[in-house]
Amino acid sequence: MKKPDPTDLQLGIDTGGTFTDFVLFDGRSLRIHKVLSTPQAPEQAILQGMRELGLSTGDLRVVHGSTVATNAVLEHKGVPTVYITNRGLGDVLTIGRQARRELYNLQPEPPRSPVPPGHCLEVDARIGADGSRISSFSPGDKAALLAAIEEIRPAAVAINLLFSFLDDADERMIEDWLPDGLFVSRSSDVLPEYKEYERGIATWLNAWIGPLVAGYLERLEQQLSPAPVAVMQSSGGTVSAARAGSKAVHLLLSGPAGGLTGARFIGQQAGQSRLMTFDMGGTSTDVALIDGDIRLTSEGHIGHWPVAVPMVDMHTIGAGGGSVASIDAGGLLRVGPESAGAVPGPACYGQGGRQATVTDANLVLGRLLPDAFLGGNMVLDRAAAITAVEQIAAPLQLSVEQAALGIVALANEHMVQALRVISVQRGVDPRRYMLVSFGGAGGLHVCALAEALGMTRALVPVHAGVLSALGMLAAARSRQLSRTVTGVLADFSDTLLAEQLQALAAAGTDELLAEGVATADITTSFSLDLRYHGQSYTLNLPWQGIAATGAAFHALHEQRYGHCLPIPIELVNLRCGLQGLPPDISLPEIHKGAAAAAAQVVIAGQADTVPVWPRSVLHAGQVIDGPALVTETVATTWLPDGWQCTVDAVGNLLLEYEAI
């Protein structure tokens, strides 16, 4: 057999809250690996996994999905940041949209101010909504800014001036004034769109976490040198690590975006374009829809802050394998959103955890096998899981198995509700889609969720437990650019809009060329954000010329909201997506042949023993009837009564519900 060319070695790394996943592609086959994450220093788990895989840094191309940005925001651990804006607008980020999270609470907890009042600095310069000059910098603006920054000694500065998307000269001048060594984030660079609050939050977030992300990526590049390192963006494409450090706000959904990219890749291999994805890890569950392509949104959130940069359109809840079960003050069972995380982890991990989790419940029920976890490299402690679940069972006067079933059922209900949010609540019939399960814990729950939604088809991808890491390898270099241009759509000409869209494309093309993407390999797509005159929210439509795009807007508005209006359509934003060729990654076909013999285990609630099929021995075309367990290195799939599994040519499990 020919030795793999070292240049063919490609490593996808997904750092999650509990595990760090690795997928290595050598040009012909895949190797997978998992290690426990090291949240305080994520690079330690990465280096450990590479050592265990026997890899050197001289023969790799690395694509990484990082949680550094996400964790820094959720844990409020950004760096000291100064926010610079126009005179009188220093409170914009604190006031926000004045939306109340607790409508009926007469004394609500005041929201946490993003920037302390003393760190909000103001200048006199200002331009109007038409780009005209209203006022210029006062003679004392520069000296006052520099004196305040000298006193505060921030690590980062966010600059957000009104209408900077029309003219960024004032923001650039302020940037030129600032001393060296500061991480500077300009709104005209981060998000050149209208809505000063959303633009300001994105700019502040980019500055607040930027030094942390840039520092981490710089350390990682140094430790992995000379291997080139790319990073997954929230929009589902990759960017060089050097570039990613300055655009930290684009990495907030880095890992989940890898999962969706992997799911789309697997769907294409299986001939399925309509997918409802369900990514259940140790800490959280992410759900999304894929209809041919991954849906993006500019109305995402991280915590309670809006994030208006393009990101994959998904819904996340705090339900995962590590979700903790408890009894609330009313004596009722509760599951999540608290998680046991990686340390101490579920009780069955044997690392000091004492609280029952969803993983412990599945182990008690026999759906998770103690000796099959991580390919046998980590043996689970069933006795510890039983002890933990007993603490739930006793107050509820239930048996341990009944309590475990209750924990799993409640976790399933949380996830079903999340799936309804991205389907039924948007007028989408889940039955038209195939439910794709991935993440280490997803296969144990996928059939129950499909049944609850009336779905009869599901897919558990090959290497489902590390699909986000596989998605890193399948992702192309990409950019998502935007710019606000407002006015009645009919008042513009096709030529003018086409010229402005091409200007966006030129800027994105230059960035991709700098990362080594060939001009001939870059594909470009254009779209417009449109709304009826007087509305606040927009719909995004592909650019087809003014007349065709306007007609498509009327049709989509009627489909989405049940009506269209005989009033002018208003243009709000221009958008441009650019993408290089995706890497040449293929899944190896598995052998055809006779079914291998399966072991038998006892599963709670089953009258007879249940067969266990190691996924590594399954053959293409093999059919398995439920109840059955399918085990693999990084995940387990539970196939209940009424479900049938067919193994496809590359090892994906195609599940179908047959019960009448």
C-alpha cells in the first residue's frame, strides 16, 4: 500500500465543553479520537490528542473550531474595554432596545451594563443619516481621549460612531490617535450596517474578547508550527487563524457551525438535502434546519446580547449528556440547564461527580454500556450512576429504573421543544425532513425525538460523535460581507446595485486571495435585506435584479406571514457571500458481506435481551431491527421497538420507523 503523502494529512479539531474531538484524514481514510477538554487552556487538550494520535506538526493542515470566544462571553471574562462613541450616546449599549425579560416583575433585576459608565468616552464629531457633516472633532477631543485611556489603561478599545457605515473617516482618525498595543475594533470594519445598538454590541464584543481570542490563536499557531491553522467561523466557513484573531465576534458559534457543515456534507453523501439537525453533546444541544444549504441569520444572540454578524441559524438549549437532574422546591423532577461539564463530569465518570445526569440515567437503563465508552478507553462506573440516580428516585418514591426513565423522558421533551422552535413555530412541517443526529449523546435519543415530532426517517452519520470535527475538514474558506444601503428599492437601478455588490465582492476576494484561494475557485452570491416601508424587520432575498427580487419578496412575505402589502419595498442591506472550493474529502466505503454475530445485553423495559452491534463490524446493506444497540468509539445509538436500521455504503445508519 502506498504511504500517504504527508501533505494529504488534514486534522479537524472541535473543542467542546466536555470533550475535544479529532478527525484525521490521510487522503483515503479517517481516524477519530477524543480527549477530555481542558477549559482553562484549550490548547493542552489539543496537544494531548495529537500526541496520542502520534502526529507531528510538520505534516498537517489543521482546521479548528474554538470555544474560547463563546466561553469568554458567557462567563463575562472579557478584557477591560473602552467604548468610544458620539457625544450623548454613551448609554446606548446599556439602554439597548428596552425590551423587558420579565414582563410581570415590578422590580426586575437591572440588566448588566456591557461597559462601565466610566469606560464610555464621547467625542463631538458627528455625521448625519445622509452622510453630511454635522459637527467635527473639538480641539480637546484627542487630548481628553488619550488622558482617559491613560487613566483607565484598557486592553481594548471599541469605536462606534453614528452612520460610520456611510463614512468611516472619523473612526479611522480616532484609531490613528490611539497608542500602540491596544486591540482596536471599529464598527465600520466589524459590522458596517445601520442600528447603532446592534452595531455597537458587535463592535464591543469583538474588542472585549478579541485579545483573548487573538492570544489563544497566536499561542496555538506557535505550538502547531509549521502546520497552517484555519479556524471555523460562525457562518460555516473557515478563515486563517491570523485573520480570525482580529474578528473574534465571528467565532461565537465556531463549533456548532462545524456540526452543521458536517451534517450537510453527510447529507450530500447520502442523497438527502432536507435535514433537521440535532447535535447533543455533553453540555448543550443545538438544533437547526438545512434545506440544501445552511441557513444564516443576522439576528442571533449570545447570552442576552444580540449578535448581528452572520452566523448559522440554530437554536441552543442547556440539555446534554451532562445535564444535571434535581428535585425542585415543588418536589418535581428537573433536568438541566446546569451541566456537570468535563470536571467532575457525570457520576459514572469516576471523577468525583455525585449528581445524576442524563448520561448516568442512560447507563442505569443499559442503553449505554460501561465497557464500550470511548472504545473501552474510559470505563464507566455503573454503581456510581445507580447511587446518583437513587438520590432522585428516593424523594419521588420511584425505583432507580423509573427515575432514570423520567430523567431521559424529560431531557427528550426539552429537546423536542427546541426542534419545534426551528420547525413548527416557523411554519415548517418536520415530517418533510430527515432528522440527523450527531454529538456524543445524540444517538441515544434520536428515535424518541423523531417519534415525538411525527417523523419517520432519521440518520446517524458515520463518526456521528465527532461530526463537528469532520465538518471542520469539509468546510471551505469563506467570507460574509455586508453594507447598509437604504431607500425604496424601485428608486435604485440594477446597474447601481450591481456595482455596489461587486465592490463588496472585490473586498472579500482580496481577503481570500491573501489566504491562498485561487481566483477561479471563488464563487460569489449576492442578496438583499428587504422590508415593506415602515417595517422594522427584514427578509433576505437572493439578488435577481430589482423587479425579480421585489416579486420574490412579496411571495416570501405572504408565505411567511400570510399576507403581502401593496406598498413600496425598502432596501436595507446589501450582502455578499464568497467561498473557495471545499476540500476534497471523501468517506471510505465499507465492506459488503454477511451480518456479524451480535452480543446480547439486558435493557430496562425490554422483556428479552437486546443485541449489541459494534459499528465497526457492520456491512454495507446490513439491516438491523429494533430493539438493538449500535456502539462505536465515540457514541452509542439506541434503536427502540418499531425502528429499523439500514447501513449505507459508507457506514451511515439510515433509520426508519415502521410501527403502525
